[in-house]
Amino acid sequence: MSDEMANSDSMPMSGEMPMAEETGGEQSASAEGTVTAIDPEAGTVTIEHGPVESIGWPAMTMAFEADEQILEQVIVGEGIAFEFRTGTEGSVVTSVTPR
């Protein structure tokens, strides 16, 4: 075995996001961001959000699942505060408030 492979277990894995399954299931959190896209057919809203320190997420742009009521409350380009849950089944917006 090469030295590189022998030391692979001790190498830090920088840039990884903690996943819900590592903490035992679903997590809830809140964040602020800007709506960048709405896809009613897919049932998603894409949000460019800041860091979510409570669950160890960096700032990013991502699509969240959202029900029809949530999708009707948001507008592309709008700043929002939002609550969501995330887990092995994905990330779902549970409430939004315009900022």
C-alpha cells in the first residue's frame, strides 16, 4: 500500500457539508436569501441564501421543494426570510416572509 493511501483516513475532508443522516435525521432551520427562480411544475423555488450556521451550511444557491401556497407567495428577485427542513428526503421550505 502506498503512503498516500495509508494516510487517506486521516486527511481532512474540507468543503463537505454536514448531512442530516450524520445527525440522525431531519433538521429545521431558518435563513435569508433572494428568490432566483420558481418552477411550479417541479414544485421548487431556487433561493440564493447566506450561511445557515445552525446546520453548518455555507452560503449557496439551491432549489428547495415548496408547496403551491409557498410558490404563490414568492417573486423572482424578492428578498425573503424563510424556514425550511432538510433531511434524507431533500430540503423543503415551510414558510416565507418578504424582507
